[in-house]
Amino acid sequence: RAPLRLCASSPDAPASAPAAPVSAPAAPITGQVRVRQHVNPLSAKYMKPLELPAAWPDDGTFADPSLPYHVDIGSAKGRFLLAMARADPSTNFVGLEIREPLVTQA
């Protein structure tokens, strides 16, 4: 299997470079405060193991499962991850998110 890389880095940064902080684009100032719903990842609801297909990742999910993997933990709707995947076709990208409304929208 290909190595698994866990970081939040620029797609063009070398693997040895330290992870860069990821910031969201500035929201327009409308006089309202944006409040994000946070969840406790340690709650019992999220402690159930995820059942993946037996053949994953060789089940056709990835065009080339031998490429390295980049895992984005807390990928929200996946827009950042999708942009990274488009910019770097030499890496397989996997997004993990526990907030169900965001997973549904992704």
C-alpha cells in the first residue's frame, strides 16, 4: 500500500515541509456572527468503527490506489479537499468528517 500522509499542507509543499495553517476565506461583514455547530468527537455516537468494503481502497474508489494518500480530517463539505485533488493528481485524497449535515452536502 502507498504511504498515508496526515497533514494540512499546501499541495505544492514538499512532504518534509511543516504543515501550514489552513484558514477559511474571510466572510463578508453583514452584522451577523457566524456560529459553527461543534460536536464532541469522543461521544459514544462517533466511537463505532466504520465498515469499509472488504476490497477498499482497491474497489475502484481511486484510479490508482498505489499513489500516496492525503487524509483531510474535518473536511466539512470537501471543497478544500476537492481543490487540492484537482491541483495534485499524483495523490489520492480522502476526507473525514463527523458532522452529518456537512457529509450529506458533500
